[in-house]
Amino acid sequence: MQEGSTMVTPGYEQTESGGGGSVAITTGSNNQGAGFGQPDQAQFEADKRSVYKHPLFPLLALLFERCEQATQSAECPNSESFNMDIQAFVQHQERDRKPFLLNDPEVDGLV
């Protein structure tokens, strides 16, 4: 991931304040989905927040974005660009001493 680049992914917005980034979750509407009761909707929102807050979520979003761009382009993407994005992310996490996983095996496994 290039320094200063931003990712736009439906469902969250990434904002930078000071030295760190934060994630704001957007749902698009306040309507509850069909079949979701109040407790189910609350659990769904909590689960969604845990995925968005996962340390690897920004990398996952970036890779999905790159894949989408590749499917819309006539050019064949170079796999080296994916490798460079991953290496840059890993170096950034290590430099900032951020973890790669949470203490939640279910969310870690999903991401």
C-alpha cells in the first residue's frame, strides 16, 4: 500500500487523524434487514464491527479492490504488485508494532 493512499470500500470509511487511522462503519440505512430481530441486528452490527476493526481488514480490502480493478481492466495485472502491497502492509504493521491477529479465533479465521 502506498503511503498516503486511501481505500474506498463500501461499509466503512478510513480517516486519518494525527499519526493513526480510524475506521468509521457506515450501514447505508437504519432499516433492519428482513428476518432480523432487535437482538439479532445488534449482534450482526457487533460482528461487523469486529471484522472492520481486525488488523488485517485494511489489507483484505486493498486486495479485493485490486482484484476488482483487475477484472475491469484489459491489462493483466502483475502478481508482483500484489506482493509489494502485502510486503508494504507487513512492514507498516511491524514498524508500528501492531498485531496481525486478535485474540478471537473466529474473527481471525474469517479474515
